[in-house]
Amino acid sequence: MDNKKKVYLSGRMSGLEEEEFKAIFKEAEEELIEMGYEVINPCEIDYIPEDYAGQLLIALGELAKCDAIYLLE
């Protein structure tokens, strides 16, 4: 059994170009993996609804599986 702490990445996406926020999230994900964490990167969730309420429900479901939140600036 894997005892890695699971961390959810959270940060600003709105107002940024998709490539920009994906790069920011990916960099943070790689740093956390190097530190030994299992990371949930919302940019890599397969199913994202078009509406904000649906997006929030997916995010909260993933967050509930985590031990911590890593908040990006």
C-alpha cells in the first residue's frame, strides 16, 4: 500500500491563457512529485463540464480524496 500524501493543486486559471496556467500547474505538480507527494492536477482531469457548477462539483469530488491543498500564487 502506498502511503504518499495526496495533494490537490489549486490556483488561478481564469484570466490566463490555457497554455500559461497549464504550465504553472505542471511545474508545481512536478515539484510536489519530487518531494514524494501524489498530486491531483485539475488541468489533467479527463472530464470537465462546460458549466462552472459542473466544474466545481468535479473539483470538490477530487479534493475530497486528498489530504491537503497546495495553493498556487
